[in-house]
Amino acid sequence: MSESRWNENSDLVGLIKTLTLPALYFTAQKIVTKMKLKYPFVLIHISTVVFILAESSRPPFACDSSHPLTKSYPFCKPTLPINQRVQDLISRLTLDEKISQLVNSAPPIPRLGIPEYEWWSEALHGVAYFPTLHTGMSLNGTIQSATSFPQVILTAASFDVHLWYRIVGREARAIYNAGQATGMTFWAPNINIFRDPRWGRGQETPGEDPVVTGKYAVSFVRGIQGDTFEGGKLGHHLQASACCKHFTAYDLDNWKGVNRFVFNAKVSLQDLADTYMPPFRSCIEEGKASGIMCAYNRVNGVPNCADYNLLSKTARAQWGFNGYITSDCDAVSIIHEEQGYAKLPEDAVADVLKAGMDVNCGNYLKNYTKSAVVKRQLPISEIDRALHNLFSVRMRLGLFDGNPLQQPFGKIGPDQVCSQEHQNLALEAARNSIVLLKNTYRLLPISKVKTASLAVIGPNANSAKTLLGNYAGPPCKTVTPLQGLQRYVKDITYHPGCNAVNCSYALTDQAVKVAKGAEYVVLVMGLDQTQEREELDRVDLVLSPKQQNLISIVARAAKNPVVLVLLSGGPVDISFAKYDKHIGSILWAGYPGEAGGLALAEIIFGDHNPGGRLPVTWYPQSFVKVPMTDMRMRPEPSSGYPGRTYRFYQGQKVFEFGYGLSYSNYSYEFLTVAQNTVYLNHPVKSPKAELENSNSLKHVPVSEIGTELCTGNGRPEKQLVGFQSVILNAGERADVEFELSPCEHLSTANEDGLMVIEEGSHFLSIEDKESEITVIL
């Protein structure tokens, strides 16, 4: 027997409706008023895995001390600066050897003792393995699985930056050290804004908010690359390499005949400045990512991978990016073959290399770079520039320093893969992220002691595959919702209800019979990868008609109000369930990973108090009237265009961004706000420094306000400015402090993409509490 208290894991979300101030500090207080429980048992799982690492499975590397020429190569001397080492290496390559290294599957250079290298590996929410694709990670040796954390959209719902930092990291290096990898460059995270709820890949992202997405990027990148949580301690050594993708304005895959390969995203400078670009800037400037992937689509007519302003001027020159830039797979070929932007293959090759791209996922650079050089369309200096970035990253990974097992990350062994610590973390991530959307009559939690029987119904109730989402490898183990619930109730009856999530054939009568025979009913419904995924956007926001009908009929037949669990990546219009009195509780569980079923069971039976918050707006079905191809964020009332995301959308919502319930009663209070009036008195440097017209508020360009003033005031409209996950026991309170800087939090983009600060009254908002702040220019 063990005695425990309710834990309240709720996310403190700060919104500014119109404005705030300089080094603005405020403190919010949270009070939890509920409750205490005794738990009759504790579940303990112990698993043991034995690994045998043979000498033959050592990882591939260059500069092997046994190679007779190693000592004579300056590029093999770790004491020299990386720039000098890379220059020496490039100087030794023939043109054919140079070109061979410009593709993701870079062949070996035997005469220099350099092994093959695979740039493409995936670790979106755990190290992934695709047997049919040639990626850098293999799980078919001593290590045959890896921890499968929840899909990103669900993990984002925890609003916990410390959690985001801890996932994935060490397992990637451990698999390489075990000799089961030919690369350690992982093409994650996906930090595109989840702009449209129909996007099939929205599940891979942290949601619709640029602040959340940026903070996720920073935490994830620091974790996988081996930096500290606070950052700044990375130096030249990389545990593994992260790659922020897809740069930029990529959020459509295949919708009504428009595909990502040919789509031309027409994006205003204003939306680029305050929505699409900020996550990538955070990824580079704060996270120090060593990789970027340029996207398939065009932006305002220019292919992302051929955009010099984007790759070289913005990422490298303005943001200080120091790493490699890869194309998405076959993105170079489509510039000529599908988009028609380049007249010849050699034009496409020259365009991307001159723009600043370094490596091609695909073979276009291997096939056409030499002819581009011969035709004088491409100088060899551009090839050398790309190779400098590529080999610099490989050297930072320690692959040219001799045996990696004797290097800084060499002690990370196979016991780190599927370790109990990581499996516990996967469970923690799922349980802290699941969102309680409805809990009428306080149906949840269900009593563990008094519940005599349970019916579990639905096509997702016992599907291990659905739990994982996309870009997943073989998990350490899986616990489905059915299996998780079976740990709490002995008398359980299960029925799938439908043949699949599309419910083309519903077994309604059988499901009703099962429901009538149980005290409580849990319906596990929703979507899966047949409904939403890469290359498949949705056309509707509702469940299939037969699935919806099944839910309603079973709910009416049950003895008590039912619990509805939704597995999905994108939002679903479940208005029918929200207002159905027979459906007492609704839980959204995303795609919760290998431990998702156990996490759900713990929440349903009260061993964990849900605290997740929605990272996206849940729109009504009527939103599908808006073309997915319309990239505008801001509304246009004159044409009926409602805008997008909680920051701009002017329409009905099923559930709002940041929404989520708890089993506890809690409240927020402002304890202090350091300054309620902000004065931006600054010397006007030019006629453009102060902008004013009859149709807009007086405002000042951020670029014209010096650093000193920018640390002392600011402005957003309705926009997230800070969040922190707080865990409290019943009756406990905590003080949480947020610091707002004006240039970061109080500025917005004007139509020219210029960040400006406007004067006026603005309101700092937490839940239903507001504090007014006035900005005076």
C-alpha cells in the first residue's frame, strides 16, 4: 500500500491581448484546492536486456590510427582548428570525389581512409528505422528497437520545455556507437507552423504558435546535440546533429490536387516576419542547430532550395547559421522537372548550390554537377563551399578524430537504448500531455475500487501501430489502451466497433450489446495514418459518419455516461460529442507513443491528474470552406476570410488554443506587475523612425530603438508570451515569474515585414485575470 496525493500538472499560459512593457516582470500565483487519495497498489515493471558488442560492430570513422597515412594528414589532427582541417581535406579531393560527397548517401573515399556516410536519419519522436529506405540508422542488429515517445503534437501539449529537452538524445549516439549506423545527422525537428487543421503532417509539429514552436525547437536541438538545457556549453563537439525543417512556409502536402512539389506559397512579408520565420530563427540563434532542410515548395515564386536570400542572406548572414543545409528528398530535381523554375538540370544544380544549399537528398547533384561545371554554369568554389559545411559537421561529430568510442560521447552504450529511464520518460511524456476536454458530472476519474466491469470499444482501442504516429521505429514495447485498462479492471469486454477508423463497416449492434453489459464504457476512436500523414491532407474535420454514429448510439445505450478517447494528430470537430449529455468525458491523446495506453489508463482511473493543453485551435467543420492554399494569417472581414490560428482567427471554435481541464480546482493571481506604463522616448534617427498615418496607431520600428530601450518595454496583440509547467500537490501554491522584453514580446510585424512597437493600452492576461499596461511613444 502506498499513500499519495493528487498532483496538479497544469501549464501556466500567459497571453497578452494587446500589450506590455520593458523589463516587465510579473508574478502569477497558482492555488490548488483539491484532493487526497489512497492508491491500493503500485505497478512496477522491470525489464532486462542483454547486449553483446563485438569488435566487428564498431562504428565507422575516418583517421583510423591503423591506417598508414593517417599521421601525415592534417585533417586527421584534432588539435588543429576544424576550418584548417576541412580545407586540407578538400584540397586532396578530385573533382569526381568532391561531387560524390554532395548527396545524402556519400560513398567512401578509400584512398584517404574515409568511410561512407549517410546524411539521412530520422528521430522525430524517437530514433526511427525504415528497412526499405537507405537511412543512416539500423535496428536490425544487436539493438532492434528504440524508445518511441509520443508524437510531437501531443508532447507539445505538455508545455514543458524540460521534457522536450530530454527526449531522443542519447539513444541516437548509442546506436551509432554499437556499430548500427553510418550517420548521425537527424532530420528533425519539424518546426513548421500548424497553419491549417487539415495538414497531414501537422502531427509532426509543436502546433500553431510561433513561440511554442520556437521553444520546442531550442529544447529539442540542445538535447539531441548534447548541449545543456540552458545552452551555450556545446562547443565544437556534437552528440548528434539536429536539422530544423522545412525551411520555410511549408504546410501543405496533397490537398485537392495541389501537392507540395509544385505549390507556390504566396506569403506576405508581414506573415513571414511574425509567423513562419521566428521558429527557424530560434532554432538557429538559440538552439545552435547544425542542420537546416529547405522545403519542396516555392515561396512567392522562388523554390526554397534555390533562394539565396533565404539560405545565405537570412539563415547564414543574419542569423549566424553554422552548419549544413540539405534539400528535402528530390527537391532539387523538381525545380526543373515539376516546377519548371530551372530550364535544364544543370540550371537547377547551379541554382541550389549558388543559393547556399550543401547536400542533395537524391541523385541530381551526383548526376549533373560535373556537366554544370563543364558548361561554366557553376564554379568549383561553390562545390568547395558546400563541402566545407558538410565535412565540418562530420568533424564536429568526432568522425575524423579516430575511434569514436574513445571520444567524449564514446561511453554512451547500448544499455542507453530502451533503458528503463527512457521508457519511464515516454510514459511521463504521454501522461503529462494528454488533454481532458470535457468532464461533465466529474465522471473522471473512475473508481478503481468500485468499478465492477468495463466495456472498451473502438478501432483504436487495441491498435499498437496507431499509438506511434508517423516517423516511428520499432518501439521497446507497447501498451495499447485496452491493455492499459486491463491492469485496472479484471472484468473487461472489448469490441472494435468498426472494421477500421474510416468505419466503412460498422458493427453497431454488437458494440451496443457489449456496452449494455458493462458498468462503464470507454470508446477509443479518432484517426490514424490512413486518414492523415505525409502526402495526405484531410478534406474534412469530422470523424467518418459511421464512426460518429457508432459513438452516439453506444453512448445512448450505456448504463452511465461514456468516456470518449480520441487518437488523432490534427484537430477534429467533435461538437456532437461536446454537447451530448450521454458522453461524460472526452480525452484527446494525440498519438501517445509506446506507453500511451498505460498513460490513458492512469488518467481514467485517477493515478494521474491530466494537465495537457491544446497546442492548436480546434475549428468547426465549416472551416473547410477556406482554401488550404491561402497562406494568409490575418483575417479579411470584407471577403469573409476568417484568419488562422488563435492569434488571428475570427470565427467559432470547438476548443481554443491552450484549453485543457484538470481534476483539481485551481486559480491564478497577479502578485506583482513591475511597471504599468512604458515610455519609449528615443531620438528619431530618420524620417522613417517614427511612422504614423490616419489608418494606424503611432508606432516605432524596433530596429530604431536601441538595445537599452528594448530591454525596457514592448507589444503583442493576442499572443502567447510565456508558459511554464508547474507540478503541485493538493493545497500547494507556487509563484512563477515571467520576464517580458519589448522587442521580443511587444512588437508585431507591419505590412513591410518590419517589427514595430505600437502605443496604446494593452492587457496582460492569465486565464480570466488581466492587468492593463500602457505604452507611450
